[in-house]
Amino acid sequence: MLTSELSIKEALQEYFGFNAFKGNQEKIIQSLLQGNDTFVIMPTGGGKSLCYQLPAIMMEGCAIIISPLIALMKNQVDLVRSYSNNDDIAHFLNSTLSRSTIKQVKADITSGKTKMLYVAPETLKKEENLEFFRGIKVSFIGVDEAHCISEWGHDFRPEYRQIKNMIAQIDKKIPIIALTATATPKVQSDIKKNLELEKPNVFMSSFNRANLYYEIRPKLTREQTINQIIKYVQENQGKSGIVYCLNRKSTEEIAELLSVNGIKAVPYHAGMESATRSKVQDQFLMEDMHVIVATIAFGMGIDKPDVRFVIHFDIPKSIENYYQETGRAGRDGLEGKCIAFYSYKDIEKLEKFMRDKPLAEREMGSQLLAETAAYAETSVCRRRFLLHYFGEQYDKENCGSCDNCLNPKEKTEGKDYVMMALKTAVAVNENYGIPYLVDLLTGKRTTEIGNYKHDKLDLFGVGKEKDAHFWNSVLRQCLLSSLVYKDIEQYGLIKLTDAGRAFLKKPKSIKISLNHDYISQAADVQTQVSVGKSVLDPVLFDMLKKIRESVAKEQTLPPYVIFSEASLEEMSTTYPCNLDELSKVSGVSKGKANKYGLRFASAIKKYVEENDIDRPNDFNTLKQVANKSVHKIHIIQNIDKKLPLDEIARMRGMKFVELIDEIETIVSSGTKLNLDYYLNEIIEEDLQEEVMDYFREMESGDLNEAYNELKEEGLSFEEVQLMHVKFMSEVAN
Ligand SMILES: [Zn+2]
């Protein structure tokens, strides 16, 4: 066995072609080579695999690497083989192999050619395999993705619990190296205990991803959120990004809306065939597609270094998931923006999904969700919060790269409040979690509090002049300042640290800031929206109507064909000052803006300047497109393909009349549709001309009136409607 420093470096150069180790790699390898149990917590991208691959090659015998996923196993083996000139160096053993391959694998191991064997825990468990391993020299056991051992990890695998037992059946003295990319202090403790690691050397790398920017935005309405996403992606054209959603429907809808906005986007979810899925992955890697709108199924084993943004349309189920998914941004160390949309309603929805799970699982799930909500609502540095969650202290006052640090909330003196919170925790023997303490502080008489007679405590209701939101903020900040911690054995119970006890004896100044209150923010916006309608500028509206009249006269067209009343109302609310802005008004297409818009836009511009009007600065650039449902987009696409209308109706599961109504809405909102391929089949061209003339002279645009006139020509109501669509498309849009 080679253990001198020089020879490890030589081996690194010889087997992997690297000149230097990254981070803790060398120390970890030393520890394992010396036969110690070793525990490695290293975020993805830190070079975790090398920590066991190099010693496996250097040590006598074959290392057994336990890995939870067959797909990852194959990847790892391919990777190891790519560094070596002999394929026997690494093998995997799992249920997908044929009998004869298994035989070959075992022969290679026995002959000493194979240095690493990847196995799934289910395979290791088989008696015939245990028997085989007893007969060979096993250099060490590697437990990859070790967090799968803990129910508190985000992908718990019950079989992982039996690993120690299996190792014992092979040989009690084999050293173990456990590796994971995510582990909270609780999960770390579970791993050590469960694998019975003997005085392990623990190597924890920092989880700080300095190049990532973290931001949480309130999720007010679905539509508004999707608009914000489209806008963000448009402003970042050409950059690669991932948008995460919880369900399939959202992935499809958002991908479609991004596509019609000129972005190369495609959905990705578990319901797709595996061939399609790998095609999507390739397209993303090759940059044929810029944005993947995915459920969490996407990303495993994908290592694209230049993902520039990760957007969460739905908040993830746990901070572990959030950290892992955001971690896919900026792997190359350059820009990586992580924006998540959060609404407490989403947390409640996720809680409902767990309804049918066993009680223990449900309780754990809601604790993880509570942590996620606390992260989203916190007003302290997000980086600090995240790192604290993984057991790491981040001391910088301002990280400079999260929304809370860039827009800090005002802080107030919290000494007295912190005292109240700490005293309350002590008064109930440090045996309760945050929600219970908040109830005590605010004096809420719950059944549980009644049962324990805690309403008889002197401190009961001591903080009742403040609300639950306030006390949640205080307790969270006590955690972050390490005045209290969460107990590992009985997870979630709040205990005082030494610093907390010192604070009780000698309180000192501590600044606190209130959490974000997204719920009332959402309520505010809703009222704003309803107020929005009444802020229509009546003077401007009258002006625009007059302009419309004169344009209509010049063009010898009815006024409604120029712009609808609703479009004028919107213009009188949002003040579009150029053609580009005008074309964002609903009912105004680009073509229509160019055709008739100039006089409107200049008049508005002049009006705004003369009256010194403060325009809404966030011009809603996407309204028009986002208002089109996926349904409408399909109809437009199919008409472009010249499919017969009855066929389109059948495909969309609509009645024919419903389809025509839908087509009418599409056209009246400013989109051009060419129905000639269909109309020419059913209406003589002369008659079509006649009907077009009729519409040109018609004042009101009332279709019933038109039908009464035109039915004498033998036209049905639907045909009149379709002709009106043609008219609007050709003349108005
Ligand atoms: Zn920060």
C-alpha cells in the first residue's frame, strides 16, 4: 500500500491525469488509505467520487461501492473506465445483468483485475453475493448518497438501513467511507449512527456557492407568475436555464408559452417516454433548446456547466431539494441566478398531498415544509439561512448576492423580545418546537396547551402585544444567531445553546428584522388590481375615442375594427407611448399597431408629457400572449397547418360552435387567422366579396344583425361568424 504524500500525487497524475487535489480530497484519501472510517460531506461538483476511486485503485483488493440508482451506477463505471485503458477496472452488479455477465464480473474480481464494484443494496443483500464477497479481499466499502439512510434525507431508501448488517456479514473490520452531497446535522448524525462508523474522520466541505444569487418572489397569481417568468427568460435570451414545476400540466403550459414568445423551450417530465426524455436532455446539452421546463425528474446525472438560471415556479418540498436544484446553476463558477416563487398556499397544497402517508412520514414531511416556508419568509441573508440549515456558520454581515442582502429590511432592537422567547423555551423545559412556543408567547389557548396546563404559566401570553408572525421571526433569528438549536434526537425541539444561556444571564443588544409577509402583500396586490380598472383616465379615453372616429372615417371602416373599446380603456390606463408598447395592449397585434397605432401612441405621448403623468413603470409586456391559453395556441397552430375546422374541433374535444366562438375571441384579441382554405370550400368567392363589403359598411359589428341580413343569401350563423373572422383578420389586424 502506498501512503506517502508523493505517491498519492503520483497516483493522481497517473490514473486521472490531474496535477493537484481539490479541497479536502487529499486528506480524505489519506484517511481511507490508513484504514479509518471516513465520512465525507461535499456538495455536488466538489470531486466527491475521486475520494474513493483513487484509493480503490491504489489499495489491495476490490472496493465495494454501494449506490442507490442503477442509472448512476452505469455512469460512474463508464467514467472510471474512460480514465483507464482496461475496462475490467470497474464493474457493476445489479438486477439488469445476465447470468453469464455476472459470472464474468465475478471472475474479473477474483483474478484481481477489478478494483471497484458498484452494487445496489438489494444486490449486496443476496446470500450468494455475500458468500462471494467473504471469499475475496475487499479493500473498503463506499456508501455513496449516504443520506438515503436517513428518513430525514430527501430520498430515504429503507434498504440502506441494512447496509451495516450486510458489511458485518462480510467482515467486521473493513473500513467504510460514507459520502453525501447533502446532509443536515440531523442526517449526519443518522448516518454515523446507522453505519456504526468507528471514530470516523469527518470531512465537511463548505456548502457555500458564492456565485449563486438567491431570490424569493411572492407568487401572487398563476398568470402573473408565468408572465414574470416569460419576461425574465426574454431578458436573458440565449442563456440556458431550468424552470422547475411540481406538475406535468404546468411544465407543458409554461414551455408552450415560452415557445410562442420566441424562446427555445421544451417540457420534461416523468410521463414522457424515456427516448423523448433523453432527446430533450441532449437538446439541452447541445444548446438546441435553451430552457427546460421540468418536474424534479430532470437534472439527475446532467452536468451542464453553464446553466445561468434556475427558476422555481413552485416551491420545492424541502430545502435539500431547493439546494440541489438551485445547485445546477453556475457549475462553471460564473453567473447563476436562482429565483423561486413562493406562496403559503403552495405549502398547504403540498401538505395535502401527504394526507394518505403514514403518520411518521407526514410529520417529517411537514417539518421539512415548515423549514422551506421559513426560508422563503426570512428577511435575513438567504445564504446564511441555507448554510445554517446544513450546519455551517456564515459570518459575513452582507453576502451581496441575495435579495435580502441587496434590499435589507429595517432592523429593530430585539433584546427584550429575545429574552421573552428564551425564557418561554426554558419555562417549558426546552421540550417544545417553534409553533408551540409561538402559541405560548401570544397566549393562544390550544387544546395541547390546556392539557399541559401551560396556560397557568406566568409567562403565558407574555408577548401577546405582538402577533405570531413577529414571534416566528424572533425565534428563527435566535436559531440563526445560535442562541438556540434544534434537538437532533427529538427533532424540532428548541434547546438553548451556551450562548443562549449566557444571553439570559446578561442580555445584550441584538438587531432583528421581521420576516416577509407575503400573505398581506398578496392581498394588497389583489386590491390594486381591482382598483386598476377605475384608474382609467377619462380625459385621455375621450381623446382616444375621437382619434378612433377620425381614423375610421379615413379608412371607411367601422370604429370597432380599428381598436375595440376595451383596448382604448387599457391604453387610457397604461399610457403606451410608442408602437412597441401599444402592441402589448390586449386586442392590439403588432400588425394592427403598425397600421393604425401611430396617431394613438403620439397622442398619448404628448398627453403624458403635458400632464406630467407618472406611467406604471412595469409595463406588462406579456399580457397578450399569456392570456392565450394552451387551447388557443393549439387552434392557431392547427389553422396555420390548414386542418379542417371540424377536425380541429374533434381533436380539441370541442363542439363546432364552441370552436368558432374560440376562433372569434382569438381574432378579436388581435391575432390574424387565415381561414381562406376552409371558407373557399364552403362559400362561393363572389358571395364572400359581397359579405366583406357588407361588413365594411356595417356600423355596429353586431353579428345577429348581420345574420338577419345575410341569411337570405343562404348563409348559416356560423358561416357569418367565420366571414366576420376573415373580415377582422384582413382589415383590422
Ligand atoms: Zn445574503
